[in-house]
Amino acid sequence: MEKSSKEEESSDEDGGNLEDGEVELTSGYRGRTTHTSGEHLGQRSGPEPTGGDSCEGHTEKDSSCDPSILQSPCSSPHSSSILPPSSSSSSSSALCLTPPLPPEVELSAILTDTSLTLDVYLGGAAVVPLLWDSNPERLKKLQYLRLGSEDQTGLDSSLDVLQHLTALRSLAIRGHCFHDSRGDPLPGLVTNLPASFSSLSNLVHLDLSFNQLSFLPPSLLQLRSLSSLLLCHNHLSHLPPDVGRLSSLRFLSLLGNKLVSLPSSMGQIQALESLDVSYNNLQELPDEIGSLEQLVKLELSHNKLTQLPESMGFLRSLRELIIYSNDLRLIPPCVNNLPHLKIDARDNPLGKPPTPPPLPVAPDQTKKRIPELHLRFNQHSFCVSLAGCHVFIPGGAELVFPPGCLMKNTRLKWAWRKPERKWVCLEEHDVLLSRPLELCPHGVTFIKPVEVCVPYHRARKGSEVVVRTFDRQSWSTLCTERRKGSDSHSRRRTARLACCSVSHFSWFIVVSRPARDSCSVTAAGALLVSSCDPGIKLTFPPDSTVQTRSITLQVLQVSVQDVRDLCGDPEARVSPLLCLTQNPSLHFLEQVKVQIPLPSGVTGHTVDLSCLHLFHGDPAAQTWADVTSQVSLCVTHLYAVFYVTHFSWYWLWYTTQRCVSGVVRKVYQKLKQFRVRFLVLQRKTDPSQVLLQCLPDTLKYDGPQPSDLCDLLEGEQFFAGFERGLDVTTDRPDCIEGRLCFVFYSAMNNLKEVYICAAQGHKGSVRGQVSFYRGDVPAEFPEEVSRRRKGPDKQWLTTLPLRLPARNSENTFIIEENQYPPLNLGDPETGYLTEANLLSISLQIGHDWRVIGIHLGLSYAELDRIQYKNRDNLEALVLDMLFLWAQRRGGPGGVARLVAAMIESGRTDVAEEIQDIVDIGKRKYCESLRKVGLEAESSAHRETQQEATPTLSTDS
């Protein structure tokens, strides 16, 4: 988190301090208005660079930026004509840009007279060659171009065109403009630049951040007019010796690379005013750095510097020196004596003596390997000696007791608990990932910390995994590290372990939660940047607080499609949900600036401010209020900025609906739920043994037909009740008022094995059911979700059938075996199959039985019942399918339908065999008639019947 803060601490975020001439869309106390600051766009000679061209929000202050750096002006109603009334206008309007652009995007939204903005559309770089082929003369006039570099095909084709755009003054080809389905930013794919890139002789500003450059392209050194160069977050390990040829360079950012040293030719860039080489691996600086007489700001944080060169005393223009998080033990006096210099030297061992090299370890002092202890499932206690031990608990947990952690030999106990409410403590948006592990005796203290490692299920992408423990009074979160389990302890695959160091024993659980970013805010102010999305920032101005406060930021990524489905607005879009907390909970003395990305698909050029709503959430009351008219909401090209004096939850919506506060509440509650299915399995040999299971819909499942989808909250209670002649043992501890009690956890196995019986006084077989009901539903739960039926069972979820066979005189169940009644398919004259023929055919069908059943006209429900009934016997399964169809639809013409179904299913081999059997049957039938002399008589009889049919009434 400290790294993200460093990347942003000197930034002027989008919409933070707008330069003269930049358009700002503002929503204020008196409603939304649109205004321009500074000169009219048509009169400006060129705007200043803003956060849009920075390293993921990293924008330099005015003191370190070249006023001559140009950037694309914002599209607005005040700008000059977008499409001139020429032939190019008609050709452009006829040009199809879908794909790569969305269908609703018009050309005027991305292209003006001098600017082209394509980094807000995934794969938008592919538009450049299309426009070049359509109207090259217009494209040659471009001065500002922004591209995303996440699409290789579009990137390559755009680079081929760039050599012709010689009027360009500002160019951005950046990665991290978009995120994948898991929320990870898409990396840029630029690894080099073509030699023809040097033709851009008018280029003043170049941004290649978040790409994969491992060296500085030689063609860049030919750009003698370049004054601003951003190469943040690439893979540069060195700079070329002739980098000094960039003599016009005024701003250079190499943040987040792998530089070990700087070349001495850096001193030749005499015009350099701002240099950022933070977050690299620099161990020293060249003496020539003292030649940068115009240098105003120098950022060297998060490197490995042990000393600063004395030549830095000649940097008389230096105003800001940032050197925190290095290994500096002394700042040269000549640097301290520089006038007007502000130094940030935090996290350096200043004044401390050099760390002596470690002493060689004597052979007798070498750390001895502690003994290992592998427990069995029935070993719930173990003894720890003074020598310590490494304990492996069945289920994947590990305990590491260092030598000397106890005063004497001690016997300890362990137990896995069921994930019930009394063992589990979840906060908002938490997900339980493990069963509770209880270590006894509670409260036993250790002289040295003991490492407790708990296995857990896979967590969601972007979330963090933590261990929680109970300290006799409340649950607390422990500092957690994740690692793989020991190979010697795993039989199938290595377990995932969440490890923490503890000084006492208690209950331990593993949960996942949205990643938390924290910082301490003092009177000097601070900057907090989200690790999930660097575009989300909190800026605390100086004097915003008197006492130090602890700030926590959580970001919840929300699926736009889910929101649209829930609210019924196909145009709805949302930004990530911000959860802001502070301790102590007091209002700030100054307004805190909050920056969040605009909803996906919405930009400052296309936004309709009347559809933009900022909602304030109260986590205690579970309410959402529209506060758009109560805050100063500013919109830039990619971000929305607003100011607050107290913290809570904030959510930015873009929707055409009105009065959407209630809709937001319902959508939020719905997004917290998990879609689940219920299953009921009976053992064939003992039908009274029933397995009840609740599975999240995201898990793969192949088995009997489950229930319809239902909605459950993490940690929600639900019940299973046996009805219609069925009963269950009520002396179970989890049986409440005759119903089994469950607690749903999305990452755990929600199942129970029970034994059912016929209700008292009921004899014979029972066709009963099991129904699932909600338990205690929170009061704020949406009514339309919690209410399914009226009456005492209004919390009903679903019902599944159960069948309990009758018992015989020996008190054992009468299990019905599969019996197939004798039948003959078709008739001898048109086609005939006997029962024996069907049995022989079934042996060849195998796993194609389901496709064949569908082509025979059986329903999916019938096929699912057959599969459930014979899930362990493929032969019986195929026979059930064939005989079910033959009994219902196997009359005259049935053989022809069976042959057609085999052909449609791709089993022509079986179809040919059936046809051969039918032909043999026909031939035998005809021969038998011929032998008894009935063939001619049979033919004559049929002819007589056909002729006599019209005159039957007369003859009679």
C-alpha cells in the first residue's frame, strides 16, 4: 500500500486541479451544470498534461511539468466543429467502426479536429488503421492521440500508421486501461518501437507506462523535441549511455522499473526539471547528477541507496527531494544547506552505525531440526516437550512449536468444529474458508510465539485471506501469511495454509474479505491509493485532523450485468463500491477528496450528468441515500471526484431510472446472496439413509437432478423438514422443532447425513418429501426475496421428493429390482424387434443413451430420473431408457422411429444392425407364410379388404 501511495503522492489527479482551458463537468448544490474554466477551447494554444497521461493516476505538479506539453482537449459542446462539412464527413459517417468500438459509439465521440481518444475502449487501437484507410489527410492533422496497448493486433497495425502522423505533439500508448473478468489489469504489450517512430519530430509528450519495455528503444533518442517522457512500470534494467541526447527533456519518470544504476550521461540533460526513479533497485547515483542545474524535483524513494553524491550540493534549483525507504545513514551537509529544499527522508536508518556483517555460526550453534509429529484422526491430544515439535493435524493443519516455547512438557488438545454460528464470526462481505479449529487448553500462554497454520478453500480473486481468533472476549484478526503445506503431510495435493503466530490457544478460523488498504492520517495530511484499482484515491489535505486517525479503504468490484438484471435497466452502469472506515469516527476538519473511476462505458465526453447518481450507504441501517445534490461532484475524462467530511459507503451509479435509492438497496442485498441448489440422495441398499446437501451454483456438479436455484446469504440459517409420512430422529442436537438446522457457508460443504423413518402409525411404502425453509432472516432482507409463501411456511425455499419402501416380515426394506415386461416392438410386416433384440442393442449404445433418448422424444426430466435411478449401472440405465420409450411409443412404425433416432444421434452402426434384424425378421415371416400356403391367401385377403371397403354397407 505504501508503494501505491508513493505513486500518487505528487499527483494532480484527474479533476483535482484543472489547468486553464480544461473542461470540467460539475454537479453541485444547485444541480448539475456544465462550465469551462479559462479560455474557450477554440482559442487555446494547448492545454497542460493532466492525470489522463500519467502513470495510472501519477501526475506531476505544475512546478515539474513543462507548460509546452500538449494534450488532447476535451470534447464538449463548446469545442470547434467536430466534423467539417466536407466530403470527409460523409465518408467518415459511412465508416463502420463496430467492432472494435461498441455500436453506440459515434465517430464524433472519439475524433475531433486535432485529437483522437481510443484508450477508453478495449481494442480501440484497431480503429487507427481504419481511419487511415478512410481519410489519411484528416488523420495527418492529429496532434493528440491516446491508445491502449492491451490488444497486440490493433497495436501492431497502429504502430505502422504512426510514422505518417508527423504532426503529433502528444502520444500515449499505455497498458492497465482495462481489467479482465477477475479484476486484474490488462498489461500493455509494447516491447519495442519501430525505427520509423523517429519521424515524429514534433512530439513533445510521450507516455509508454505499464508496458513491457526491457530497454529504451533507439528511435526514442531521435526525438529531439521531446520534453516529457513517462516510462513508468516497465521492465527497464538499464538506460543507454547516450540517453543524454534527449537534451530538451524537462520531465522524466522511470518509476517502478528494475534500474540498478543511472548512466553518467544523465548529467547532459540540462533542461531536466523533474526526475522520478523511485521503486527501482538503485544502489548509487552518478556524480554527474549534480550537473542538472534546472532540476526542481528529484524522487528516489524505495531504492537501495546507501549514500548521496556530494555533487548534489550544486543543485541550487532543487525544491523537493524524496528519499524515503532507502538505506541512507547520512545526508551530506551540502545537500542539507541547499536553500528552499524540502526533504522527505522517512524510513532511513539516519544516524545509525553501519550494520556489521553477521558472525559465522558455530557448528554447535546450528539450528537443529525440530522433531515432527504426525497425528491420526483418533489422536486428539499430544505432548510438546522443551525441544519443540512440528505437529501435523489430520485435515491439513500444522502447528510449529519452537524449542523453549514452554516451561515444561505439556499435553495439548485439538478438535475440528462444525461451522456453526457460535464458532464463526463474520463481518460484512466476509466468506468463511475453513472449519473452526479449536486448540486447548484455552488461554495457555507460550514463551515464544507458536505458528498455527489452518488449511482453507480457494478464495475469490482480489480478496485477502486472514485468520481470526477468539481472545476470551472478542474476535480479532491476526497478521496472516499464506503458504503451501508440507509435501510429507499431503497424500493427494498440497494444502493451502493460512499461517499466523500466536501466544495463546483458542478457536481459529480462516475467512476471505475484500482487500483492505490502510494508512494513518496526521495533521500533515496523507494520500491513500487502492491496491485493487490505482484509480481510486483518498486525498487528505493538511489540517484535516488534529489527532492521528486510522483509515481503512475496501473496494468491492460489482458485475454490471448483475446490476442490470436486478434493477431492470439495460443502460445501468456502476462504479466499484467504496467502503470507508476510520478510527476514531469523527468528522474531518477539512474536506477529503475522493476519486473513483466512472462506470464502465461512461466517459467525460459522453456522460449525461442527469443520469449520474452518488449514493451514501449506512452499513448499520442498511439504507442508501442519493447525495448527488449535497456534494460537489466533478467529472473528468475517466474519473469522478467528490469531497466529503465523514466516511461511510459510497457507490456511483449511472442509470436512467428515477427514485433509485430503493432499487440500490435491493440490488446491494441481492448481490450479497449466493445462488444455491439443494440435493437429496438416498442409498440404494438402505433407503432410510439420506444425504441432504446445499451446493453453490458456481460449483460443478454431475449427478441427480437438483432443485431450482435459491438465494442464501453467507452465514444464513436454513432448515430441512420431512413431510407427508416421513419422520426423522428428533433427539439430534441440530434438530429444532422437528426440523434439521443448517448454516450456509459458500465455500464449505453444507451437508448432513440422516436416517428417516415412516411417521408413527404409517404402514407400507411412503412417498414423502423434504422441504427446505429459511431460518432467521435479517429484518433488512428484501421482502420479495424472503417471502415465497403465505402462512407459517412463508420462508419456504424448495421441496424435493423422497420414497421409503415398505418392510417385510423380517423388518427389512423390500427393494424393487429392475423388471422389464415382455414386449415386442413394431409388427412382423413393417418391422419387428423382440425383447431379446432390444437387450442386445442396449449393450452397444453405452454413453450415447442420453442423446438417443432425446431424439426418441423423451423429456429431460424423464432422462434425469432414469439417470438418478441407475447412476451406478450403465446397462440398467440404457435398458430403462429403451423400454420406457418402447412401452409408450413403440407401436406400429416404432422400428422406423428407432432407426431414425440412431442415425440422428450419429450411431449409424446400430441403425444398420437394427435394419438387418428387421430384414431377417421380414424374410423369415414371409418364408413361414409360404411354407403353410398362406402367402397368396393373405395377399388376396388384403386386396379383397381394400376393394370391399367402399361397399361394406351395401353388402351387409
